[in-house]
Amino acid sequence: MIDGVDQKASDAEDPFGHLMTHLYYLEDKTVAEEIALHQSQRMDKSAVANLYLAYVRLGNGGSQQAIPLLKKAAGLRKDWSEPYGAMANGFRTLRNWPAALNAANTAIELEADYSDAHFSRACALARLGRIKEALQALEKAVELDPDLSEGLGDEADLKVLASRPAFKKLLASQEPK
């Protein structure tokens, strides 16, 4: 079935990537893993398929197994910021702050208004003790997506910022008036 769809698709289309995206949104994530296992040639060619299989693994606590998929996705589509944003989150989960910062910075270089990347950058910088830079990145993230501020007080990576006036100001600016 997949072969028939592939034959009808143009070079710009990615039916296998669309399939993996769809499987990601289904309840049973094992199907995506099983198909990827048996379709390694298609996985080698699809940035989207690698990204969404990585999302499956990230969601199942497999950050270490997701990182190579994210690197593959980024290599297949060098101008795409999303794999780097996901990579930053994966590295944060692994507590690899320098790698998280590097991935977030790359995502921001590719897409300056990527709020989640600015947030991941803030978290990594905070964990690295670079407080002033962390606050600046956090302010930018919230500027781009005000909804990010809703859980700031609960984010473990940002606890070091909690006593800072700029952090308190971000929290206060989001409280109902």
C-alpha cells in the first residue's frame, strides 16, 4: 500500500512522513515504531517521519533514543527549526544543558520568532547559571507567546530565577487584573 502511494507522489510530497505524523496522533504509539522498523529506507529519506517518530519517543520518556532521529530530521531539512526545538527539549530532559542551549540557539537562528526555542534557551541558560541571559531569553519567549507564562512558576529549570525581580514581573504581568 505504501509503495503505491510513494509512486504517485511528487518529489515535494512526503506520504510516508504524513503517515508517521498521523500515527503520532493515534493512541497506540507502538504502530509508528513498528512501521519505522520495517520501513528503514523510507525513514532514511523523510525528515517528517524522523521528527514524528522522535516525538513518539520523547512522549514515552525516550529522549536518548529520540535525539538521533531529530539529528537525522535536521540533516534532511537543514532549514527546518522544529527538529532543533525538539532536540533542545530532549537534551533538557537528559539534563545536558550545553547541548540543549546549542540546539535552542540553532532553532532560533533558523526561526527568530520560535517561542518554544527561546523558552528552552532560557531554561538551559538558567541551569548553566547565566541568569541575565536566561531572563532575556525568557522575556523574549513570553513576548512571542504570552501563554508560555502560565506555568513559569512551576518550571523546575527556572527555579533559580524565581527570586529575581524580572521573573516576578513576568509572572505578575500574566495575573488576571
